[in-house]
Amino acid sequence: MDITRVLIKPLLTEKTYAMNSNKVKQYAFLVNPKANKHEIANAFAALYEFKPLKVNTQLRKPSKTRTMSYFPGFVKLQKIAYITLPPGKDISVSSQEAESKQNKEKIAATEKAKEKGKLKEVKSPESKPIEEKKSEKLETKKVEKPNK
């Protein structure tokens, strides 16, 4: 089986967040139902550049979703892989985590550039306080109309 088609997407549920917060990190992925544990481990290693400690799999069999209708619907067969990471390793699964890491890196890079003197701060033009702006609006000149 092609390595790129083994891992479909990460599963982000309350249970998986609880597994991530432990000392031994575990992540859950939806995988191709035809993939075995060795293929899952190889695909994970190709994607994240290190071998997982352990891979557990679970099948979710199709179940009826609409039981009281004339045409009952079924949920697809899904295979879930619970991947245990070696101690000291961590990955970013969601796009928010990746974006926050990139933002932190950008902030750190700009701070280093400021310290070295390569980057100068640009101050915005100072604007007048709100109270002064209000007083300017109130100061209008009244012009008397000449009588005809």
C-alpha cells in the first residue's frame, strides 16, 4: 500500500486530548482500513521523521444511524490507530498548534533582530487625544447673516 494513503487524518476528540496530556504521549489517527500496524508505523515515521514506540489499532464497524426511517443510513467502516510516541518526543497535529509555533518563532526572530540593531521600531504619528478633538469640533465660528 502507498505510504501517502495510510494516514488519513488525526482524530481530535476529548479522549485524544486527554491522551496527549500524559507523560507518555499518544495520538489517534484515522487510517486506511486495509493498512496493518507495520505500514502505519512506516507512514508515521516518513511523515514525522521518527519511529513510534507502539501502534494499537481499533475497528469501528458500520452502524445504523437512522433506525426509524424507511431508508436507514450506515456509518462507514473506520480504522483508528493509537500511536504512542517515545519519551521526550512531541508532534503538532492541529493547524492551530502549528500556527502558534510559527507565530512564536516570528516573534522571537523579530526580538533578536531588534537586539542586534538590524530592526528599528517605527512609531506611528501621534494623534491628538479625544478630548481635544471634541473641543475642536465644538469651536465653530458663527457668522451673522446680513439683513436685507
